Amino acid sequence: MKLFSLTVSTILAAAVCTSVPLKEPAYAFQTAEALTYNQLKEIATQKKLLPVNAKISRAGKANVIPELNGLEIDVEETWNRLQQNSGYPIPYAYKQIPPQITIKDLPLLPIYQGNSAKKEMALMINVAWGTEYIPAILEELKRHAAKATFFLDGSWLLKNPDVARQIVTAGHEIGNHAFSHPDMARLSAARQLEQIEKTQTAIKNTLAVSSKWFAPPSGSYNDETVRLAKQSGMTTVLWTLDTVDWRRPPSQQIINRIVPKAVNGAMVLMHPTAPTAEALKTMIPALQQKGFRLVTVSDLLSPVRQPE
């Protein structure tokens, strides 16, 4: 693992860069055929989005917020495309611009939130009991073309492999939620590693996928938890917003806890309960109407920036 050698002053000096809105200049050409090379270069300058550095957040427990690449038009490739197809819209090609500071440059800490420059959120569905409401949740996600990450308890997975396969078949991501829903912070290092690796093995053997993310049960963890998860190939993630749906509140209460507080990069904790399934009918379209894309944890935390 790369040693943390950057000083606080270095990190502050490489502060988060602001982005330039993506707007077309008001040129008079009606098709891309009328566009000149110099005009394309000017469009590229206006459309350029600067990279955003990873940083340490002190909100609550210390955590890291991941980096986000910048994005710029590849002028040469776009110009080559224009020679092949001069129609409108312009067939832009893009290049990612890496930031100066990435998560690998920072201390090993969990992630509570994605980069705020992304108009995206991730639903984190922790599954340690029951199967009754999972089909309804999958149906709502499908109805609204939303994706989620399901964090599976290993013992639940071994008892319900067919339901878990339905989640994967529906195109959702799988995360690791330990094996028997323990309080990880109270376990020895050996017991913590056993909890993590037993579920990791169950996921691979049952679903033929690998988990990149570890969500400690009840949000209980210590530095050893984070280190052992990384040793097992995973990053520890927690949540930005909590539905508190394990208490089975009215569905409207779940909606009220999330929609008004929705922010870029938020990760939303939920469970497969009846009020959750009902709340998603309203919550997903409400978030989408605010402009949020609901994506997997991997997509949310990826440094790759998509054209807007």
C-alpha cells in the first residue's frame, strides 16, 4: 500500500477544483459540417471539467471522499470523427484527466459519501434476514431503471442462494455484510477476518462474482476492520443517509428522511422491509426528478467522469 506522505498543506493547496458548465457556444452553424477546427478547440475549452482531488472529511468519524477525474474533449479524435460524419450533434470524443490526489495517497479510512461533483446517489440495501420484500424492491428498481448494491450477510446467502441470484440477474451489485451480523468492533482481528472471508467465499462460490465493498453490520467497525477488509480486497463503506427502515416506520417517514436531504454522492442505507418496498415507489422517481442518477456503489465511487 502506498505510504501517506502528503502534508495537510499540500492537500489544501490542491483544493477541489470547480467545473465549467457544459454549454454549447452560440455559433451560427446548423450542422457539424460548418464547424471549423478552431471553433472545435474553443468548444473544448468551454466544456472542460477539471479533476477533483480525493480528500479527508472530518464530518463524524474520519473518512475519505474519493477523487473524480476531469473531462475534456479529445479535439483530434473528435475532428477525425467529424470527417467521417458531419451531421449534428457533434460526435464528441472525451479524455479523462486524473487528479493530483487519489484515495491511494490518503490514510486507509472508510467511505461515507461519493464525490459531490457527481449528480448520483447509491442505494445500499443490507440483507441479513427475510426474502419476502426483495422481489418488490427489485421490481421498483427495474421500473425506474435504477441500480443498487445489495450487501449480503453470508449466512443469509447460504440459506437463500436463489434469491441472491435473482439480485445478480437483475443487474445489481453485491457487497459483503459479514457472515452472522456481528458487532465487528468487539471481535478479535482473527474473528473479524473470519467473518469477512467466509462471506467473501460464499459470494464467489454461490454467485460467481467478487465483492469490492464491505459494509460492517450496524455500522460498527474499528481501524482493524478497515485494514482487514482491505486485506481481503475490499473498501469499507458506510452511509450518508439512513432510512432507519429496520424499525418499520411508515413509508412516508422513510421518504421524508431521504428526499429532502438528498445530496450529490449520497449513499443511502436501507433494508428489505415492507415500508421500504412501498417507499421506493415514491422515493426513486422523486430523486430522479431532482436530477439524481441512482447507481451502484462501484459506479458512484468510481473516478471516471461521464459527459453531462
